[in-house]
Amino acid sequence: MLAFTLFRFEVNVRAAAMLGFVGAGGKSDALDTAISLFQMRDLATLVVLTLCLVLLVDTIGDRM
């Protein structure tokens, strides 16, 4: 049950990253702003943090 909960959390994190580009706000709003203002350092930081979060949750769920 815990592994499934972590899997759903991971899916929601990735889905939230896409929803912000269509106007839902959140962290993807920051991604969209960084892209439009060519702030590559901020963009790279946000992408790496999102990737690390997804990998961490996926690893924990795999170990369960």
C-alpha cells in the first residue's frame, strides 16, 4: 500500500509539472517564467530538483 501511495505521489509530481504550463500555476509557473526570461540557471535548478524528487520517490517505492 505504501509503495502504491508513493507511486501515485510520483505521478502527481510529474503531472503538476505539466499542468503549470497551461495556467494552473505552482512550480511549473516558475519553470515557464524561467524559460520565457532565459534564466537558464534557475531553469536548470528547477528541472534538477524535480528530477531528483521523482527519482527519490521512485527509489523509495521500489525498495518497498
